[in-house]
Amino acid sequence: MMMISPSFLLWEILYRENSTSREVKMELFRSHCYSIYCNSLWSWYKVATMNRLKVCHNDNLKRLLGLPRWCSSSLAFARNGVNNLDVIRRHSVFSLRSRVELSTNSIITSVRQSSAYACGPIQQRWLGLLFVRNVG
């Protein structure tokens, strides 16, 4: 027998229940889809994997709102005042990076001053998420 999580059941009820207000649905979306723990430490995932995760995140919002899968995700996020996955990840990275940069802890300071931190894959991913590179 397959176990079904309470969270999954909640989502299924919300998807099917049309009487739930948009505000309640958006608050539940924020509470369940914003807390992607440790996402600021993800540095080894392939672009294709991250794109699949974005598609799932976008589809969840559209399904919750009863929108067709082909409609604009950007518009759905903007109209409902919720953040997409890229924004959630940037906020998380900025928060962690700020705490690391401002920390006075001797261990964190020593790691921060090492070349492994400055040139490592996590720092490179953080910079790629936080700063837009101008081409041309």
C-alpha cells in the first residue's frame, strides 16, 4: 500500500475545491513552495534538472489557480503577487551570502578568506544567480 502524505492530500483538495479563495490558495502556495530548504547550497545540479524543477513549480501555481498549462507563468506569478523559483533562490542565496560575509565567527571567517570559498562552485553559482552579466 502506498503512503500518501498529508501535504499531498491538502494540495489535491485545494486543486479540486473551487470555493477556496484566491488569497487562501496563494498563502498556501507561499507556505509550501517558498521553503525549499538549503537551495542556496545547490551547486552541482545540471541546468536541465533546474529547468524541470521550474516547470513543476510553475505548473503547481497554474494548477492551483485552475489555469491551463500553456498560459504564461510569468503573468500568473505577477498577477498573484507570488515569487517564481528564480526569485526564491536569489533571496535565499542573498540571505545566506550576506550572513557569511558579515559573520565574525572565526571558522566562517577562515573559510571565507580561503581560495576554496572565493573560487569554489558554490560561490560561482551564487554570483551567477545574483548578478546579471551584460553581453556585448
